[in-house]
Amino acid sequence: MADLRPKEVTFGTYYVRAGAAGEFERVLSESWAISHRLGFIAEGTPLLFRSVSAPLRYIELAKWVPGVTGPAHEHPDLIPVWVQLANLLEDPAPPLTGRALFFDEFVPVVPDVVA
């Protein structure tokens, strides 16, 4: 019987170091493949968007199986991949705009998904 519970959707924002975009996309797709294999991410491939303007940012939308985000952060197959991801990121320093509403442009990205 199909699991009809609503999926937990995460919106992750990654601030990627200059020159690391290709490696970031490769490692992130590896993370997705492992998460799918372990049953943490629900059906379908997460969505990924890259910023048009600097600083380089990616937004990831992933549907997680309910209740697995905690165990996923402790799984020995994912920890090394997530450490690799962390090493490709930098601390964000977004400027304050003085506005409560801000629109930013992103383009869809379709990385090669690791099987």
C-alpha cells in the first residue's frame, strides 16, 4: 500500500565558493542518490536552482519521507558526502536591503544524477 502521508519538503540554500559549482552539483547529486537508496528522500528527484546574480547560491527543494531527517544526519553513508558538500560552501554574507520583500532570480539546474 502506498504511503499517503504528506512528505516533508525542505528548502536548502547553499552559498557555494567561487569556482566550485561543478563539484558542488556532482557531490549534491551523489547525496541525492544515497538518500534515495536509503529510503530517506521520497520519489522523484529534488529540484535545484542556481542564482543568476552573485553571490553564487543554490536552492534545493527535496521531499523527505516523514521522520527521517534526523536519522539521515547521523547515517554513516551520508556523513562523508555532506562533509564534502560543506567544504564547497562559504558563510553567507548577504547585504541588508532595507526591504521586507526581496525578489531574486534563479535558473533551474539539472545535474547528472548518480545512480
